[in-house]
Amino acid sequence: MLTPVEQRVSAVIEPENQMTANPAEDEQSSPDTWDNLKAEVQNCTLCGLCSTRTQTVFGAGNQHADWLIIGEAPGEQEDQQGLPFVGVAGQLLTEMLRAIGLSREQVFMANILKCRPPNNRDPHVDEIKHCKDYLLRQQQLIKPKIILAVGRIAAHALLATNEPLASLRGKVHSFNNTPVVVVYHPAYLLRSLPEKRKAWQDLQFAKHTVITMEQE
């Protein structure tokens, strides 16, 4: 039986609501730009989080990155600074990436949600729905070689699944024709230090996936 949180996530990732692009809409619209997208996000009032946020957290990093890092939602520090993954968990993620030869400046970091949910609660169905287009457009602008889905909620939203995160590890998934590798959220690793070994394995697997693609 699904937990209430998994039921909410399941509702938003049913086939008709999956995060997939609409080619017809793309053909009819003018070319997207980073400036236009960022302005839309900053002024977004599509859900109730606009009334509780300090500011939006658009994402940050290399706009032509090979690696797109996607978490679930901004936390307190991210909400205050307007940057993703800057809290304690974010610092751990930065160190994890550095261990495989990647700096924050080489990747692009974003979240499923662009606003912090109150008290860091899990994202609601409508919030994920309203934010999904922003993330899709970021992915289309970046054209990354790989996406790192950080944590259970990000993985479930991207992959349209409710499988346990443990069963999603060690596999190459796909999101809009881009390979996806799932990793534990650094906040979880801070609470479960023995799992850091698995996180290292996941990052090595992701790096190997990119190297293999480049050699093909």
C-alpha cells in the first residue's frame, strides 16, 4: 500500500501528467531563452508557494553543462540565498561531485520545485504540476548528457514511478531522451552515514555512463 506522500506523487506522474514536452507547442512558440524563462519563474504565482517563499530558486551553474543535477525543492538556506543546494546537504553534494572531478561551475543544479515548501514539507501534487514546465524548458536549453536525480521525490517525479529508490539505483533511466541516474539525497546520507559508500558507487556509475556515451 502506498503512503500518503507516495499517493500524492503518484497522482502527479500518471501518464497524462508525465513531464514530457509537447512538440506541437514547441513548433508554434518562439525560441525560448534563459532570460525569458528566469523572468517567468521569478514572477510565478501559479501555486500557493508564491505567498510563502522569500524568493524563487531558479537554478545555477553552467548553462551548457553535460550534467544536470535535479533535487526535489529548495530548503531554508536556498530560499534565503536564491541558489540551489547551498545548505549542509548541498555542501555534501558539492564534495561528492568534486570527488568525481566535477565542480559546481561545471554542472547545472536545479529542483523539481522553484519555491521552498513551508517547513520543508514534501511537494504537493499541484506544485509539481505547475513547476514541471520550467524544468522541462531548462533541460531543453541545457541539453545535458546526463541527469542526476537526487533523492526519492525527484526520481519519482522525473521517472513516473513509485518504485523504492533502492531499486532505481544502478540503472540508466530516461527523461525526455536524456539518460538519468538516481542517487541518494545528501540529506539522507547525513542521517545514514554508512550509505555514503552506495552514493559513491552511484556517482561512479553515472560518470561511467557519460564516458561510455562519449566513446560511442
